[in-house]
Amino acid sequence: MTSETGGEGRSCVHTGWSRTRPPVVARTAGVLSVFVSFVVCLTVYVQNVRSDEPQAAETSESTAVPGSQPKFRTELIRGQIIWLAEALKSQFGISTVPEAAENSLAILTGDGQLLPIVENLRGRAFRKDERLRGKDMEILTRRYDQQPLIQVLRVYQLDQGKRYEVDYWCDVCAIVMYETGPCACCQDDNRLRQRLVEDDDAAGAERVNGDGKTDK
Ligand SMILES: [Zn+2]
């Protein structure tokens, strides 16, 4: 039996059924399969994966006018992300009920500020992956004037004076994700990715260094 699977290439939707069809049908199905996979991956990428990308990382203030969008500022905050209940206890001696232990996450800065975070896709990454908790980080954030929760835009881990951007990656589909788990496209496990940051790609964000000092 001849094999006609050579032209299929790598795809993130693994149907496999085209291998047993006649060559022309198999080839057409293969092309269709790759095309559908591409569209599915692209849709997932655009709609879900990139939805939390910072849109104003280069500006430290929104340009909102009164009556339109709420005002926010973009800050690069240095600290560790830990459970809020744990930090309330260790920093302030405030006890919480047992069921609140893993309710919320917060950034604890070096000078003891406790900043609760929004649990969106980027925030939930710290719940789902303990490798991210309790580590020295720089978090690019958005903070609105009218509400206390901090929105995580990008995550950098600090290690021996170097800075690594942290996200999750699927080697098969070559797409980025923001939390550990199955790939949004092919469902294979993604992997934690740490990329050395040479340039200051968060330039323009206000810096909260956790040493009691805030600078631009
Ligand atoms: Zn994948």
C-alpha cells in the first residue's frame, strides 16, 4: 500500500483519517485539514491568546477624557506574587477563614505593599502554576484610579541580575499562552518559557521598585 501522507505537514488538528483514503481525496483532505487547522489556530490566537496583551505598555497614563474610559496608569512593579491570605497573616497578622486561603492572589513588594491582582488569564497563571509564586518578579501592570485590583499585563522573572519574560509556549502550534495547561489549539501540554530580556521593553512604564522608591 502506498503512502500519501508526505504532503500533510505539521498540523495542530490531528485527524489522521485521510491516510486510508485514495490519494487524490487524501491530498485534498490533507490540504483542507491544514487550512482548517490554520484558521482554527489563528482564531484561537487572535481571540483568546492575545486578548490580554498590553495595549498601552509604552505609556504610563491613559489619554482618556472625562466621560469616556476610566483613567489608569501602567506600572512595572517589583515583588513576589503570593496568596493574599498568606500575606495578610505574615505582613499584618490578619487571620482569614480557612476557605479564604487560596481565594485571591496579590503582589507583595519589597517594602511590604500588598496589591491584590485581577484574576484574568494572566492572573490565574499564578494560581495554576506554583513555579510562578514566591519568586522575585517584575510585573508590568495596569492600575485604575477607581478600583484597587492590579491587572497583570506581562510577567518577568528576576534571576541573578537578569530579567526573563515568562509565558507558555506550544512547540507544535508555535503559539504563546499565558497559563500552564493544554495548548488552546492542539491540546498537548504547553511548556513554561523564560526568555532573557536584553532591552527594556517596558520602557515608559512607571516603576515601583519595592524599596520605597518610585521612579519613571
Ligand atoms: Zn498546540
